[in-house]
Amino acid sequence: MMNKINISRGLKTFLAVVLLWIGSIQAALANPKVEMADTFRAEGKIYVVVAVMSIVFLGVAIYLFYLDRKVKKLEKHLDS
């Protein structure tokens, strides 16, 4: 009998967010005719935009993991 792989709820959430984020990036890159993006690329500011987006995403992901750990501790405390 094969054991099921147990993936925590937080990891599932994180993977779903990452996949949605990658999908949105691919959709944004599929249309290179956006004037604002062309201007940002020409001036080199696109890297600042990507860096800020990455920092915000990382902050939200860390916060979600922190919240998930706190909720798990509370659930264990209520069960015992």
C-alpha cells in the first residue's frame, strides 16, 4: 500500500499563490506592446518595479506562513 504524501495546508497555499503569480507574469509578458512597460524598460526602471513586487510578494508569503503556524498552535492548544 502506497502512503500518501502529506503536504501541509500552508505549503499548498504557497504553491497556489506562486503558480498564480507565475501565470500573471506570463500573461503580462505575452503582450509586449504596453507603452508604460516599454518606457520602464527603456529607462531601466522595470527592475525597480520587479524588485518591489518581489519584496511585497515575499512579505505576504512570510506573513501567511507565520499566520499558519500560529493557527496550528492555537488548534493544538484547543484540542488538548
